Amino acid sequence: MIPLGSEKLFSILGLRVTDTVTGTLLTDLVIIAFVVLVYRGIKIVPGKLQNAFEMLIEYFYATTKDIAGERAGSIFPWFASFFLFIFTANILGLMPGYGLFEVKVGGEMVPFFRAPSSDLNTTLALAVISVVATHVLSIRFTGIKGYLGRFFSLNPILLFVGFLELVAEVTKLISFSFRLFGNIFAGEMVIGKVSSLFAFVAPLPFLVLEIIVATVQALIFAALTMAFMSIFTEQHGESH
């Protein structure tokens, strides 16, 4: 059974290194290696793979520009980074053999890697980064006065609306983190149970389903971040 929390593997200078941390580091290494390979393979006359990636990036950027306008240049890197990290982490967690490498900790065998998104600590950290980055961009584009004006006003009605927006920012942390965590954790549980009963064929439909879920959840997290960044970087009261 997969524990809800991450499991400690060892400590470095008093810092707790868990299976989620190693999973995150593996995800980072895979992304870096992928970026290096793609960068080295860029050609003036692109091949099919380069064409596919360029079309995907152009589509994502065009979508961001349609929503955020001229602010897309500042928002798109966040959108792309969240999607790339969460998608890679989710897919790696579904790869055969990902959880088979184990180490002995306190007399028990513990998987050395765990999908980062299946740990609430990681999804909450991603949610905090998303919300904090949104507010930093909001101050950058609207100024401190415009930013505070979104939440505080001498008008009682607007002040109440601002209070609701502050509450919404807290609930955003909960919804972001629990949505991603719940879907990925549940998927790992299902695949683990089915694989323990049927080693071949039967787990394949569930695996395909989880690949779709992993992709959709990464896109939802990234797209919602992009949408909130677009809203918060608008001048208060601005309309399209």
C-alpha cells in the first residue's frame, strides 16, 4: 500500500531526503537531459519531431496570448514550466520499474523513487509557488496600489468583495494541491492493486487511462495558473 506521506530514505546535514525528493530530482534530470537533446538537435529545416514540438509550443503560446495579451511573454514561461514538470513527473511515475528499486530503511524496504505528484507535500509546494508567482506578477504589472486595490477599498461592498478574493486565494491552494494529489495518488493505488493481481494485459487499460489523467492534470494545473496570472495582471476594472 502506498503511504499518504513521503518516506525518509536518509539525511544530509540534518535535512530529510525522502522518496519524493529523489523522484523530483530524477524528474529534473530527465527534463534537463531532454532540453539539452532538443537544443542540440535544432535544425534550420526541422524534422518531424522538431516540427511537432514547435507546433505544440506555438499552440500553447498562442493560447496564452489570446488570454493574457501582451503579458503572455511573462506568463507563458510559468505555464510551460508547470506543465512540463508535472507531466514529466506523472509519466515517470507510471513507467514500468519506477518503484521497483528499493533500499532498506529501518528494517523495511522502501522504494527509492516516488512520483512527486502522489505526495501532498509536493502538490502543496507547487500550489504555493503558483499563487505566490501570480501575486508577484500582479504587483509588477498593476503596481502596489492597483494590487492592494483589488482586496481593500473604502467602499463597503468592494471591501467585502476583496475579502472574498482573499478567501479564494486560500481555497485556491487547497483545490490546486488536492486535485493534483488526489488524481495521481488514486491512479497509483489502482495500478498497484491491479498489477499485484494480474501481472500482464489487465493493467494495460488502467495504465492508458492514467497516462490520459496524468496529461490532463498537468494541463489543468498549468492552464489554471495561466488564467489566474492573466486575471491578476490586468489593471483593476480593465475590460477587454
